[in-house]
Amino acid sequence: MASFVAEVLTSAGQLETQEATVKLQQLSKKIDSHKLEVYEITTNKYTNFLPQLHNTEQLVSDVEGFKTEMDDIANRIENQIKSQLNMSTGEFKSLNGQLEDVNSLLVVLEKIVNLQEGLEAIETAVRTQEYSKAADAVRLVKSLLDQKVFGHENEVTILSAIQTESNIQMQKLISDLSEKWKNMIQWTIPDDKQKNANSESGRKTELKINTKGEKADLLDKVVVGMKKMNILDEKMKRFGERLLMNVIEPIMTYSQCEVTESETGSSRILTVVVKNDDEMCCPAPQEMFGNLDKVLRFLNPNMLYVVIGEAVNENSDPCTLMTVLGDLIANQTLELAVKQCLIKAIPSSNKELEEFNRVIIMTEEVQKHLVKLCFIQSDNTILVDYIQNVNVLFANKKCQEILEKARRLMTTEVHNTVVVSHDKPLGELAPLMEGVAGSGGKKPRRDDLAVESPLSGNTFRLPKCHISTSIQELMTMAYETLREAGESSPQCAIQMFCAVRNMFELFCSVFPTYHKQSLETLPQFTALHYNNCMYISHHLMTLGHQFSKKLPQTINATFVDLVPKIRRLGTESFLQQLSKQKAQMLEYLAAANGFLNVSEKDAFFATERAVKQVLHQLQHLRKVWHEILPPTNYRKAIGGLLNGVIIEVTDSIVALEDISADDTKQLSRLVTTISARAPELFKVDDEEKTNITIEIQRNVAKWQRFRELDMVLNASMIEIGDRWASGKGPLAVVFTANEVKQLIRALFQNTDRRAAMLAKIK
């Protein structure tokens, strides 16, 4: 009985196997037939470009039928036949291999059909302007193409054609989206010629947004489509760059900038007109923020409201185009606002600082408004961080302006002068503050001077002289700044005090460098520079003390340490000029050839010309110096130069070994010329009562020696002996015994009388 059942089962299994084999063969033939049809249809559509919509739909239906039959056969093989073929392994493997081949072919056909459906979905969505669906279909097709379902897909020609068609459809979608975006967002920007043109109408930029009426929904579709196609960031970046350059930057840079809105049909137009941009005058913060608000209020309801992403959490807003734009240009916009407007609006006086509080309040409101619009994130505090440091900014700006103005004053011409004196140490100026000595205000009390011992009344007196107008302005600015520092906050006061110190340190570096050539070549300029340095030093001696009680106690309010440096600056420059002038005069005297043989015509002319050149140079120096320098300083300077001249003349004559009678006359004539012209050099117009002789003797160290030489040239031997007076006379005061002997030997012939006189000179 058991063997009979086994035979029946075996017979039944063979029948099932034969039936499955027959069905697989029939199905394989049908698939081969449809494979040919799929190839022909796909080739005609993507290679030959022939419409086959009806055939395509039929193929989809047929493939679905084949798939059902394949599933049925596979189940039968797995559930019924496989268990009965334990004894027929070879037949099972054969059937299973045939099944895998047919299944692989079916998977490829199914992929092609799905790709076909995706491509048709793209076309349909683009045609109906459903750009979000089109983008989804593009991504689906790309995903299908990226999935490998068959090991030799690269050899399937039709898949390559579908790949090409997919790229074409994607580019067509991107092109269509770009075109729609371009039609909705239209710019009219002036070219370079128009930008440079200075027309009465000004430079005009227009932004037209066509999103009203029937186009209202299209913007959302286009934006979402561009987002899914990964081109939205590029479009918004380009839009942000144009907006920043042609709209935001002008309204933050030019005061004459007008922003207006208008509407025509389905279009809204934003117009920005810049006038008189050559002046580069920055706008007031109120005007700048007002124009920025107009721009954002125009963009938000017409374009930037489109939502492109969900909110991250319950407390956050959904992502919109405004958020995207803010991420791209918000920081640059705020930095422009600071750089082009707020920096220049920072006050430069305490009065303006009080009024600036309104700008601070307005800036804080603008910050809140920008956060509410989602243009900036709540943690973006560029504006408020800058504006809340207004005291520091005020001090920085004030100090910068002080140093900039000081530098301008130091690098201007200094030939314009003003007279200062002890009773007007700042010149003809209005009082700067009460209690500032010498400024025309109240005199400081004696206890304010903090003196421990009485000083001479002339200790801090400024001699009358000329200084440069620019240096007067520099010192006036120092007083005004320190006065304002005394009325400012402690932090500002410290910075302003340091700025004044830096101003004078800058003077020590800039002035001698910038005016180096003038200081080396122009005596008048050097004298002015000397006066300027003495004038600055005079004020720095007491400047810190005058304001010390009004400045913070933490400040060591003194400028005394700068006084030696500035004095040395003026003194060294003037001494170098004196050395140069002295060398020039000695060069003139060198042409006299040591005053040798002056009785000869040519030698006398050369000597006389040399002496006249020296006197002319001295007269020129008097002309450029006597009104500029204080009288005492002038007489010391001109006296020092004259002293150098007469030393050279005296030593040259004393060194002569033989002086003839004619030589003596000519030498006496030259010496007398110098003596006669000397008093003119020491005359100062406003001091008529001054004894010129005393001033010459005081400032020309060798003047008496020179006068005694003149006497010797015109005296007899006896007169010379009397002037010597056994070494006690006036001649002995300025000449040595050997020098007197040398003169006697040169002037007189060798006689017993000369020998006797020489014997007396000891």
C-alpha cells in the first residue's frame, strides 16, 4: 500500500512539474514578445521621439499581468512541487534557474515601466505648473536610475536613453522654474555710465515683483519647486547680492536717497533714487532705518512670506524666504548700517551725546522689528552691541578726531603767525574756561597753585613773540578737550586726556619729519619752530595742574615730562640752523685769504666783498628773525653769529706777520665797517630805550677784543703801550702779551723804540 501511494505521489509530482515547465515556457515566450514591444515603444519615445501613449498603457497592464502569473508559478514551485521533487534535484534546479532568469527580466521591465511613468509625471506636472510634484517625480526617476536591479544594466541601451531623457527633463524643469522666477522678480539697474552720470533726476533702481492676482499661487509653487531642485539658494543669493548692492547700500550711504512704492496691475514696484551722490553725505540714523523698514515691508508681503520649511520647535517660526535672505545678507546689512551711518552719527560733544539717546532707543526698536520679521535671529546683536557702547564710541571718535585734526594742523604751512605774550598766552582768544590761567578767565587762587615757596613774578611769563597760527589752534584744542574731559564720564575723561598727550607726542614725531627740508633750509621757519616748541612747553608746564581737580583721580594729570622733549626739539633745530649760518659766513670770509696784502686792489676787492656778504647775511637774518623771536633770544642768536665773524676776522689779522701802512688803512676800514653796521643788528623796533652798546657787549663775547683791535690798527706805538699799561690796561684784558707783540712787529718797523716797547710787553 505504501509503495502504491509513493508511485501515485511521484506520478502527480511529475504532472505538476510538467505543467509548471509548460507554463514557464509559455510565459517566457510572452515576456520575450512584450520585451520587444517595450524596446520598440521606448526607443520610439526616447530615441526616435514618436508618441506611443496607448501602447504604453497597454504594456503597463500586460507587465502587471505577467507579474501576477509569475507570482502564482513561484508559489506553486515553492509550496507544492519543491516538496515532491526531493528525488528530482536536477529538475528542480533547472526549473529554479529558468524562474530566476524570467524574474530578472521581469524586474528590468518593471524598472523601465516605472521610469516611463515618472517621466510622464514630470511632463504632466510641468505642463500644469505643479512644480513641487514635478520635482518629486524628478527625484523619483533619479532614485530609480541610481538603483541597480540587474548586473548588466550598463549594457541595456534603452536605460541609457532613459537616463539622457531624465537629464533633459530635469534641465527643462530647472529652466522653466528660472524663467518663471525671472518673470516674477524683475530688476532695472543703472549701468556704469548711468552710475557715474550726475543727472538731475539722480540714479534710479527699480525692483518689480509680479505676484499679484492670478500669479499669487505661482510664487509658492515656483519657490517650493526650486527648493526641491536645490536651486533656491543660488537664486536667493543672487537676489540678495543685487538687493544689497543696489538698494540697501545706497540707503545707508547717501543722505539724498528716496525710497517709494507703486502698483501697476499685478505688479508692485520698489523704486530707489539716489541724488547728489558726489557729496557722499551719510544719512541720519532715523532716515536710514526708515528706508530699510520700507524695503523690508515691501518685500515681506509681496515675496518673502513664502514658507519653505517647518518650524524647528513650538517656540520658533517656520522658515520663510525672509529667513533665507537674512541668513545671506543680514550681517552685511547690519555692518553697513554701523559703518556707513551709525559710526558717523556718534556724537563728538557732550551736548550731542545727550541727544543721541533717541538714536539708541530707535536702534533697539529696529532690532526687535528685524527679529520679528525673521530677517535676523534673536542672538544677532550687531546693532545693539555697537550702539550700547556709545560712551566708549564717543570717546574713541572724539580722540580720533582730535588726533586727525592735530595731524592736519602739523602738516599745514606754518608761515601764518600770531603774536603771543605773557598777558595773552593763547593769543586773541575768547576765554576757554573759568580758572584756566592765562586764558582770559579768572586767575587761579594762590592755594590752587600748590606752591611751597614764593616764585619770581617772571617764572611763568611768556615773552612776546610770533608763533604759527596752526600751533595756536593746536594748543586751543588741547584746552577745549581737557575742559570737555572734565565734564565727561570717568572713562571718557581718561581717553580724552590720553588723546591730548598723544597729540603732543605726535607733534614730536610728525612736525620735524614732515617739515624737515624747510627746517634745514629756511631760517625764518626754524625760528618759528623754535617759538612753537617754547610756546607749547610753556603751556604744558601748568596745563595738567589747571585741570587736575576736574579729571578723575586715577589720572596722573601732568604733561611736564613732555616739556624737555619738546624744548629740545626746538632748540636742536635752531642750533643746527645757527651752525649752518655760521659755516656759511666763514665760507664767505675764506675768500678774503686771511686778510693778506689788502692794500693790493684785487685782494682788497675780494676781502671787501667777503665782509659785505657776511654783513648782508646778518642783515637778512635780522629781517626774518627780529620780529619773530623774543628780543632776548634774537639778540643771543644774532650776537653769537656776529661773535663768530669777528673772531675769524680778529684772529686772521693778529696772525699776519707783516702789515704795511696801506694794509693797515684798509684793514682799519674793513673793521670800522663791521663795527658801524653791528648796532643795526641789535635794534628792535618796539624797544627804543634799550642801550644798544650794552646789548652788543652782552651778546657778543669778543666785541671788546674786536674794538681793541680797531684801536691798535689806528694807534701809535706809545698809545698801544698806554692801553697795555703794564698788563693792567684794557688791551691786556682781551689780548695776550704774545698777541700784542705780534701786532707790534707786524705794524711797526724794527727799531730801538719797537724793541724797547716789546720788552715792556710782558
